[in-house]
Amino acid sequence: MASTLLPILSPPVSRAATFLLLRTRPTPFCSHCLLLRSLLAPAFSPSISPAPHSLATMASVATPAHRDLLMLGIETSCDDTAAAVVRGDREILSQVIASQSDLLVKWGGVAPKMAEEAHALAIDKVVQKALDDANVSESDLSAVAVTVGPGLSLCLRVGVHKARKIAKVFGLPIVGVHHMEAHALVSRLVKKDLDYPFLALLISGGHNLLVLAQNLGEYVQLGTTVDDAIGEAYDKSARWLGLDIRKGGGPALEELALEGDPKSINFRVPMRQHKDCNFSYAGLKTQVRLAIESRNMCTDDIPISSATEEDRQLRANIAASFQRVAVLHLEDRCQRAVEWALKMEPSIKNFVVSGGVASNQYVRARLNHIAEKNGLQLVSPPPSLCTDNGVMIAWTGIEHFVAGRFEDPPPADEPDDMQYDLRPRWPLGEEYSEGISVSRSLKTARIHPSLTSMTQSALRN
């Protein structure tokens, strides 16, 4: 009898839609539903579940529109504890973030063990507030999405443990989310007609990534950082300049740079001799530090708030000069990436820029120039969705959930201390053949197969 149940559902039907029907059907007992649930349960692997080719194609032209679909998103990959509830029709019901800015100031950056402890202290309150603000309970949810990588293992574990605990108690499926894919896909929440393929630049404190997004879960990596990311360079430079970094080093430096002369110091643009799309900011950081030291500036002892007018102007000039060159490096790489992407996918119309550094207005303005020069539209989420947040995790969870890529609810006897499948180093896509860097190869840094290879392998099976 079970074999006759699936065709009754109007094709094409995703596994997620079936699960949603099972959770919302009002009948008190349904033996057909139990059979259907048992038929579906063993059919997919826990990490990336295969979707039919027809569904993968649908995802490129349409995004979820199920108003009754409710996704809780949990993000703990680095230094912010975040949760959000989002509907399948793009309505953001809640967004909650607990910042660790005080710890960043105290330790001069992210201290993994301290960050883990802060996540553990905040996670229950953050998730509960997200549910309360959305006026829903766990039993109303369709599924739980959680970041499983890349990120700091100690931090990722806190979010995954919380997500699995909720899923186990309330019988909810789980969607494991790639943090960088979430940064790219949140733009599809904001811009309804953003279809594949598109070019994406993902820039944050820990990542610089240029990818060609060909479909959900399928990306070609055009460039990445060979050492430090641009956000790290902003944060360190802000600290060395004695700025107040409680609200972030990037915003503090951007604000000070408005007072400076961007051409007063002749910093070198990194890697111009390398004709690829990879990034390097370690050398520029060193240039900033040497510029400060050569001018005998006592930035450690004298914060910007106590600086003389002359000293403040010197710091502003360094900040402005740094920012100009840091973004010139972005422009160089993005221009080449646009050319490569259009060669592979001539139909590209959009250039997505996301991640924490995408909140910087100078960065947006310069990259908009690149987009317009190449006949593309710049798409960037609002600042509140550029930095790490639960909304992007929930939305990416919705996209994969509708495509049928999720894990069944954890078994009731799953131990609380089990070892989870975390992916601290998890490439988003496969490297473009022309963009493989001599200075860095993913083959030596990879721990987990890329999201793209996992998705394509699942589609073939």
C-alpha cells in the first residue's frame, strides 16, 4: 500500500513539502502518514540529502512561498550568538543577536574558548527570545536550521547541540547550513527576483570569497584569501589606531577615514603581480603597523578620544589611506572575477556583495562602480543582514528544506554528549581551473569535501 501513496501527491513534490503535510494534517491518527514517514526516513543521508533534478531546477527560478513553513535559524560560528524565525514567504518574524563585543575588546580578538563559554551562557535565552518575539513555540516550527561550518569548532558545537536538542524533543527535521552560503543566499530573501546564476563576493572578518553561484548548493570558487581577510585587516588596523572597537573595528575605522586624506600615505596594493582572483591582506596590515611606528604615535596609551588635533589627523590619514588600498584590492579581484564569471555564465545579471564588511558604505560605493561598469546590478542586504545573523541561516534552511535536503529528527535516545559532524573548514565550491593559486591550494587545507561536491554527488545518486 505504501507504494501507492507517493503518486497521490501532486508532482513535483519535495520531501520537505511531504514532511510539512505530515506535521500540519489535522487528523488525529493517519496510518498512511506513518507509512509515508517511515518510507521517507531511510531514503536520505544525514548531511546533504539528494533532491530530484526537477526540484534542483525549480530552485533556480523560484524560492519557497509556503506561508505556513516556519524555520528557526541558529548561528554560533564565531563571536555572536544569533537566532531568528522566518516564514517561507520571506517574512522575518524575529531576529535576536547577543554580541561578544566586550570579549573582543578584552582579548583583542576572538578567543575560541571564551567565545564558546559566552555562546553557552547566551544560547538558551537568545533562542527563547527569538521564539517569543515571533509569537510561536517550538511545536509550531517546520524545522530547525543551524550553522555546521565553516567556523570555530568550539562555537559551532554550541549551536548544533541546541538545534538537535530542540529537534529531538519536538520531532523536527534539521537543516545543516554552510555559513558562507547563507551570506550569499540572504540576498535572495531581500531581492525576490534574484535568480541563478549570479556572482557573489562574501567579505567578513574571517573570509574573502568570490564565487559563481550556479544553483542552490552549487558554486564555483573564483578566489579566496591566501592569508588574512579584509575584515581582519580592518579590525587590527582599528585597534592599532587606538579606536573604540566595541561596535566593531570596521565601522570605527570607516568613520575615522572620512576625516582623512586617502592619498596621504602610499600603501601598496597587494598581489597586483598575481593575475588571479585571490586576496591577501597580511602585507597591508604590516604596512599600517609600520606607518604607525614610523610616526612614533602612542596609540596604545592614548585612545582616539584623547588624541590631539594633529594626532587625530595623522590617524585619520592612515585610516583613509588603508581603506582606499584595501578596497582597491577588492576592485582588482572583482573585475577579473566578473570577466571569468561572464565567460562561464553570460546570462549573469547580478553581483551580490554580502558579509560583515559589506555594511561599509565606501566598499559598497566602489563595488557598485565595478557592477555598473560591467552591466550588472549590485545586490547587497541591509547592514543588519550583512553581519552574522540567524535570519540568513533560517532562510538558507528554508531553501534547502523545500528542495528536500535535510536530516530527519534525531532519535529519542540520542545522547546529549554525542560527537556532532562539525565542519570548521568546509569549502563552498570547487576551484575554477584558471584561478588555482600557486601560493595556496585547497588540496592542502581541506578537511571536508566542498558543499558543491556533496550536492552534486547527492544529485547523481
